[in-house]
Amino acid sequence: MIEFINLKSQYQKMQKEILEATDRVFSNASFIGGKDIELLEQNLSNFCGAKYAIACSSGTDALLLSLMALDIKAGDEIITSAFSFYATAEVIALLGATPVFVDINDDDYNINASKIEEKITPKTKAIIPVSLFGQTADLDAINQIAQKYSLIVIEDAAQSFGAMYKNKRSCSLTDLATTSFFPAKPLGCYGDGGAVFTNHESLATKIRSLLNHGQTQRYKHKYIGLNARLDTIQAAILNIKLKYFQNEINTRQDIAQIYTQRLATKTKTPVTKDDRLSVYAQYCVRVSHREKLQEALLKQGVPTAVHYPIALFAQEAFSHLKINKNDYPVTNAVCAEILSLPFSPYLSVEDQNKVITEFSKAIS
Ligand SMILES: *Cc1c(COP(=O)(O)O)cnc(C)c1O
């Protein structure tokens, strides 16, 4: 069976350095905070160009902390994409606010910026564009709308750390941005992890406090917060992985290009806009008869995945919102047809050839 994301090969390459780094953390018996976390935050900030990088416990908590820092509460509305991982909308509802979903583009699967304005009401507080599958949304257009209506923009960059938009990095382009270090993301750790990015000092200070029980000094608590710290061990691992990350991003381009060259006549391959560079968190194609195709591929040892089969508004947890699914024709079509192929910077030439051969057979 081909590895869907080949994290085993990645570990083999970095094993010596990772074992040294983790052994140092174990030997120092300093598991929370410390130099590794500080160094990671510096490295993340240097990499993406955001002034402040704040490490935290997951991509979900990074989103939650961002909304908490803005005092989002019951009655507020937050505009976001109808097509994302559940967490994007979950955190909005967790704070009692209402997610307001916008349909997506048919090419890059990101929020359709031209449909945002019609959803803005006096209750709207923020927009969360998701930079899906490793490609940023149209952030200039979204920032412009936000400015016009005095809204905050939070880029959900869980899948796009390292991506570029007009020669700038994802995570540096909006009031706030969040990413995830879940193992399967472009920059993954060895468990759960995440980070928040901002250029605003006051938001950075508040988020730092919120992720540590709202503490401002030892045993002095200004806010109702969370325990949402990143483990030191994960920071030590990420500091190693970051050294290889730009090379991995380059390899991702090469592997994606080969897929696209050889599959474009057989299926709809990913569209990367001219002013963007994708980190291909997923390499997605569009197919009909998806389940039959997946079964046939699996029989040949080619695993596939579906990101995502169900639109956010169609989730049971949001049924009380009584959203009309007919308002989301593109999301509905994409949910039915999208298919992720095995992809990582460690996909071997032989494995990629096999995916292409078997996919081509199965689709005809
Ligand atoms: C993975 C993901 C999240 C959540 O990140 P976790 O680290 O798993 O909590 C949020 N949004 C998107 C778009 C994601 O892909």
C-alpha cells in the first residue's frame, strides 16, 4: 500500500536530529515553555514575515484564541467559507456566535470574495477566509471589504503555512492568521500543535495571556482563558523540521507539476492562481462516481481521501441554522466530486507513477 502522506520517509531523513532534540528536552526535564518555544516563535515569525508568532496547542485552539481575543460572543456573526474542515465553523459556534457561510470558487475552492458583501449585517464582526488545500484565498479583495465595513480578517491558514500570495507569505497578510501543526499538515509536528500570527502587539499580548489561563503575571488572571500551550517537545521537533521546510515546499511544486502534466487530460487538476504559490496540503482532483473509483484504486494499493464530503452548513450540528443548501451550488458540486490523491514531498517516483497509472486505468 502506498503511504497517503509519507511521514515515515520524512522521519528517516531527520531521525538523528529529531532524536537529539527530543533527548535534550527529556534530559532537561523542562516540558512546558522554555527556549525551544521561544526559538520556534522566532523561526515561524522569520519564515512567514508576521511580526508576532504565538505557539499554541492546535489549529483549532489558534482559531478559538483569535476569536476570544476579539471578544466574540453570542449574537455576533462571523463570515466564513462553506467548504472547510469542521473546526473553522465549530469555534465560532463554541463562543455562541453564528457562522455565516459563503459559497466557494469553482477553481481554487476558496471563499468567493464577490459573495461576501451581501452577507454582511450590523452583527458581523469578522471574516475567516480559509486558505484551502495549501493555496491562499483572495486576501487583498477580502481585506478591502473588511476595511470598508471595519471588520477583522482571520486567515485560517491551517493548510497553507509556507504558501505565497503576491510574493508574501500566508500568515502575514491579515489582522490575524492561524495555522496547525497536525501531523498531516504541510508543517506537521508529532502530535497536536498550532500557532497564531499577527502584526498587532496588543492582540499578541492578549493571545499569549489567553492561552495560559488569562494570566498576566504568576497567579494574576485578567481574562477567562484556556490551557492551550504548545508542548516543548513539539517545538523542539518543529525547529528541526523547519530547516527542511523550504526544500519540501520546492519538492511539493515538482510533484504537483508531474501529477498535473500527466492527469490534466483525464480529470480536473488543481488550479493555482498566477499570483499564488500553493503548498499543496492536498492534491485534489474532481471525479464523478467517486466511491467506485476509490474502491478500484484501493484494490490496487492506492489510498485516496475526501476533503470534504459534507458542506459545513449541512452538518447536523448546524441544522438549527436552517440554511438553504441551494444557495451553495459550487460547494455542493465540489463536495460530491473532490478526491485527494497520495501526496507529500516524500512520494517516490515509483509510487507516483503507480498512482498515475492506476488512476488513469480506473477513470477510463
Ligand atoms: C486542520 C485544520 C484545522 C484544525 O487544526 P487542528 O490542529 O487539527 O486543530 C482548522 N482549519 C482547517 C482548514 C484545517 O485544515
